[in-house]
Amino acid sequence: MGFAPTRRSARQLVTHGHFRINKEKVNIPSFQMKTGDVIAVREKSRQLDIIHNAMKRVKDASVYTWVSLDKAAMAGTFLRVPEREEIPMLANEQLVVELYSK
């Protein structure tokens, strides 16, 4: 959604408890979300420079079609599970499958 500059920093922000999902504190980066879940920056965390700088870089509130973003409220909604082709990630999935199949 653009709350952090990178995936790695987003995972760290989640681990430190800066986000709420459906008004509940979540500190597990691999938390499985459901359609309709609302992700929001915690009240105490809204003044963090890293979050403000990342939000300034987000030009369009609809960068991804599977989430919606309300920049003013610093919150977003998970609309649907994305298809594999929609996820911008540079990874060779076959190598991951081969590693875990050993």
C-alpha cells in the first residue's frame, strides 16, 4: 500500500507493531489476510518519518488493483487475493520449489 519504502522495511514495521488489522495489533509479517480486512497505521506510529516519506512517494492511491488506499486516514482495505502475474517480484519460483523439494 506504500506505508514503507521496501518490503523488508514493511516487514520490520509490522514486527514492531506499527500497524493494525481490523483494529487489532498485528506483529506477524506473514499474517494471512482475508478479503475486506482493513489495514491502518497505529495512532502512535502516524508521526514516523519512514511512513510519511513512503506515503509521499505514493502518487496514485490505486497502485495495485487488489488493495484500496485512503492516504488521509493512513489506512487501506484488502480487496482480493492477487493473481501471481499481478505481484511485482523478481524471483525464480522454480528454484524455490527445487530447494524445498529436497
